[in-house]
Amino acid sequence: MDNNNSLRSSMMTKISFLNIIAFLLLFPFFVWAQVDRVGSARFPDHPRILLLKGEEASINKTVSADKTWGQLNQAILTECDAMLALAPLERIKIGRRLLSTSREGLRRIFYLAFAYRMTHQEKYLKRAEQELLAVSAFSDWNPTHFLDVAEMTMAVSIGYDWLYNDLSAQSRSAIREAILKKGIEPSLDTKFNSWLTVTNNWNQVCNAGIAYGAMAIYEDQPELAKRIINRSIESIVLPMGDYSPNGAYPEGYSYWGYGTSFNVMFISALDKLFGTDFGLSQKPGFLNSAGYMENMTGPTGDAFNYSDSGLTGELQPAMFWFANKLKDPSLLWEERRYLTNPAETKRQVKDRLLPATLLWSNGISMNAIRAPKSTMWVGSGTTPVAMMRTSWTDPAAIYVGFKGGSPGTNHAHMDAGSFVMDADGVRWAMDFGMQSYETLESKGVDLWNKTQNSQRWQVFRYNNYVHNTLTINDSLQRVAGKSEITSSSNTPLFMNATTDLTAVYKGSVAKAKRGIAIMNKDYVVVRDELETLPTATTVRWTMLTSATVTVNGNKAELTKDGKKLTLLVQEPATIVLKTWSTDPPHEYDAPNPGTMRVGFDVTVPANAKTALTVLLIPEKAAKKIATNVQPLDQWPH
């Protein structure tokens, strides 16, 4: 009897322990599923994600009516034909990531499923099914780096849903099991789902990917599917809060292309399923971010690549969704440039979300896309920015991208006050942007520690020494500081913006302000105004460039691609310009061939006020220079 009681007690203890474990495992799930938005909504039959049955007809109409759309559609089909000969993907990690495999999985499956729906050619179905089964057979989708799981879940869910009626029962079973076991279930585990509570791109990508899994297998897991979708709706509002108040995306160009695109993939799928996005698209600033993104590319085609961004501008499928939502075709001016340039096609077909461009095209003709009216865009929020240009249609136009913000923001560098500049089809003032994470992580760099004295800020491309900003007393910018855009004006002959940099130089100066202006549509002014503490202060003014630089006193001549730009220090007039190498100081730093820094050092006395005024003058404006530049508080705003 005692043995039975002991056994029963032991069993009850195990059951209670398992119940506790189950609760802890699902705790975040319940936290994020408190509001039942989906309710008793009836899901459409397959295909139900993004493109319902029969909606291919509208895409075919668009493709037939416009040559450019026809060429894009053909480029996707041609790329699918090239995929037919490829071996199925294998579970190959690079460092801690499976992400490149997941992204290629999304590209292949999205493209092939799209091609089959558009053409009904069996070869695309069979190749997609082969890929779906291959990745479904992986041991896992690498939940320790959950972006990998999210992108693979989206890939497999689109393929499963779009090809559902033509897949064999055996294939459907294997794929459905993978979505559940390798996608959805790991998202319930607290070891893997910290992304539910963050405010960056991880939240957007992971919620979108896992929600696609729920949408795909709804018939088999209806309650779980609804709870997952509810959870995603509740959680994704966290990063969407960072678009407030007016659309500046805190993580920069490339991460807008990542986080916002997956956010739109999620919203668009909700709309298609339920006829509503449950108010997500109306979150403050979200729709305004289309204007931010459009203005983030200069006339050279290079992006304003601050923080961990790439340099080259890219087609952004999500912009077509925004243009439709806002009924503003001018938002597609940059996208039109990419679509109508045949040389861009090879790059476009590497974009895993490219088919969504046709899904969101809404039949718009390239001829209906007109240049934007405004030549300036200013945004506040987590990372304040200002972008200004002299023209949208002149390839030689002057363009300036200027930022405030904080090094403490996700993916940020110590680049508050930095800027880029294009003129005459050349990027004169540049930014290195990101260095591949794997090249740093594999060498043991503590890359994601953002404390003031962390190794992150020793990476050459990440600190203020190599950005187009100030370095004061040879010190790093303050991680805890933030600079705001304090004023701006789109006056055509004096477009300008100013920022207060005092907080990012706390302890080094009493005040620091910077203003940048395009004067008379001819040249650029960069003006800094400083107030020092009761000690003498050394200030370094730096501009990074890929041009050839010849220094002559307070002037430097920059030449590149047969064009010239003069850098003139107007005050202090006694300045002697110099150049510095961009050779990497550490073994882990990326090489920086063909670049240099140009600028000057100045010592400012204790308790003094001083101004630094630099002009960047394209060759054709050499004789149009004003004799003096007004103090910042007199600039129009």
C-alpha cells in the first residue's frame, strides 16, 4: 500500500511538473494571445495566402498591358527555368546562421510556386515540390537564430498553400508536419521567442513568418492557428511603434527593406484572409515611411547607407503596396527606375520577395508614375533624418542625406551628425555602411554589446572616426546620447536642416550644433557651432570619400569619374586640410580600398565659442559662392 501511494505521489509530482513546464513553455503565447481579433472568421480554401484562387487573371492582365511588367514576369519565369537544374537545398550553416539557406529557400519556392500559378506548367510544380520536401526533411530550421526559422516557415507555407491542390497527399503531410514541428512549435518555446517583445526587425520578420505557417495549416490546427495569428497582431505593434511620428525607420535603408517588407507581407496576408488588417497599417507613421524610403536613394542610385546598411539602392516590392494603399503613384519613382532599366534585372531576380511586386502592382502603368513634388523629406523619432535634393529628374542633381539619432539604436553606428552627398552623378561624401557580421563574429568580436566601452566601437567602420561627423578630444560619441533634428526648411534656395549634437558629445563640449544646407541649388554648406568647457578642446572634422583628393591649404580638389568637387573651409580661414588613411587598424576589420578621409584638426580655447564652415562645391558652381554663411539660428526654418 505504501509503495502504491509512493508511486501515485511520484506520478502526480511528474504530472504537476510537466504541467508547469507546459505553462512556462506557452507563457509568452498566452501573453500575446489575450485579444481574440480573428474570432470565428472563416478561412478561405487554399490558396489563401496573398493571392486567392483565380486572382492570377488580374496579374496576367497587368503583364499583358505593360511591357515593363511583362519583362519582369518573364524574368521570374526565366529564373525559375534556371532553378530546374539546381540541386535541392541542403542544411548548411554559416557560423551560427542558416539564414542564407532559408532566404534561398524562400526565393526558390516563392518563384516556382508563382510560376506554376501563372503558367500551370508541371515542371515548376515538380521542382517546387522537390524543394519543399528537401527543406521539410531538415533536422530543424535553426531555432537558435530564429530569423532562419521565420523565413523558412514563410517559404514552405507559401509553397504548401499555393500548390496545395496539386501536391500529393504524402507530400502535403510531410510539409504540413514540418511547418508545425519546425516552424510553429519552436515559436512557443521561451528559449527561442524573445523576438516577441523586441522593437526591431526580428519581431516583424519572425511574426510574419510564423503567422504564414498558421495561415497555411489552419484546417489541421484551427485553434492553434488563430492563436498564433492573434499573437502576431498583438506583438508586431511593438516595432511598428518606432515608425512614429512620421515614418523615419530607425534601422536605416537595408533594414527598412527587411523589417518593413515582412511587416507588409503580414498585413497584406491579413487583408486577403479577413478583409481587414485590424488597424495595423494605420499605426502612426507606418504609411509615411514610404516617403522616407523613397527619399533614401540619391541620384547616383546609391542609398543613404547609415548604420548597418548596404550601399546599393534596390527595388523594394513593398513600395507598390504602399503606393496602392496611399493612392500615390509618385512613391514609385525610384522603383520605376529599377524596373525600366534592363541592367537591373539580374539583381532583381536575387530578391526573394520579387513576385510580390506583381501581386501588389494593381495594374499600374509605368507611364502613370510621376516624379514626386517635394524635394525634401524630414523625419523625427528614434533616428531623425533629413534628405534634400535639387531635382528628381536631373541625374546630376545635388543630394544630401543627413542624420541625427543615437549609437544606442539597434544596428546603429557612431554616426550622429553624419551625411552623404551626391552631385554630378558622383557620391562625394560617402559612408562605408555595414561590415559582414560573420567576418567579425567568426573572429571573436563582441559585436552586439553596445555599452560605451565595448569592442563594437573599436570596429573601424562603426565608430565616429571614419564617419562624416566630428570627433572631439579624440573620443567616441556617447552611446547614451541622442541628437534631434531641431529645425528644417524646404525653401528652394536654402534647403536646410540642423541638429543638436550636444548629448552625443557630453563631457567633451558644452554645446555642439550642426547644420547642412543646399545653397541656391548650387553647392552644399556644412556648418558646426561649438561652445567649449573650461578646458581647451581639440576637434576633428572628417569626410570620407572614394574620390582622389589633392590638398592645398584650406582647399581640397576631389576628382572622380572625370568630375570635380572643391572642398573649401571658409572658417576658420587659417585651417590647413589634410588626409588620413582608411587602412583597417585591426585584423578583423574589412579592407577599404580606394577610399580616404579628408578634413582638419582645430584646437578651440577654453570657454570659447567657435564655428566651422565647410563648402562642398561642384565644378559648375565654382563662381557662385556666397561670401559668408549666417549663424545657424538665422537659417530659415
